[in-house]
Amino acid sequence: MRRTDKEVRDQGWIDAVLFNALFCHLALVDDVFPCLVTMNFVWSEGKLILHSVSEGEKIELLKKNPNVAFAVETDIGVVSHSTACGYGMRYRSVIGRGTARFVDSYDEKNRLLRLLSEKYTSCPVDDFSRDTLNHVTVFVITPTSLTGKNSGYSQGRSNA
């Protein structure tokens, strides 16, 4: 990262941003152009957990090449100034790279979908039916690198 004054290496800070972010931008490898999708996710046990319908471009690209990049952000805001060039942005973000793995086991898929559901809903989540799980793809991204960036906030612990 060029702006080392904004770089955050503290794993607790990084975990907090990943835990609180509402969505992630997932970059996939295509033959000619990169493919970027925005997805719901949950950060658990040092991994990103995502789900999708079982067919489509992102699933095909992941099958061909499981290497991905991703970005998440929280606490986004505009920093005002008296001149246009003085404006800026305030945010906390994490970017990373990793490898995706498809989840095949009914028990693991069920457990991970419950984590996803619990993040986004206020409803208690029971087990999912086998029919439901047969129509959804769950994949886990194990990061190989993570970098935090803190822009416009003090460098203390994040409330992210």
C-alpha cells in the first residue's frame, strides 16, 4: 500500500471491519476481463462465507480458477471542505486475496447458511431442507492476504 500512514495491520481491527461490513466486492478471474460482483457474506473463523444460485457466470469462473480478490468497507462518509479539492472520503476498508472452496457437505453447508442468515435477519434460523441446500451453492474464501485501510478516522481501535 502506497499510503502506509493509512495502512492497518492489526488483526482485531481487520476482523472488526470484516465482521461489520454489509457486503463485499468479489473480483474473479476471467480470460480477458476481470469480473466483479457484489455479494452478501459473513466473516467467520478467519474466512469469508458466501452463497449463490448454483449456476451462472461467477460459479463457472470460480470452477475454472478459484483465486479471487475482495474488498469490504464500513463507516463511509464524505469529508467536507471549503474548496472542492479539499473534499475527501472517510472509511474503513479491508482488501484481500484468497482461494475459494465449494462446500459439498450437507452439515457444513447448513451451518454456514445459518451464519449468513443470522447476520442479515432478525429471525431465528432453523436447519435448511435438503431440497433448499441442493439449489444453493455455498463457498468459502480462505484469505492469503489481508490489508486494512483507515481513512479519515483516528488510528485507535475501530468501532467498525
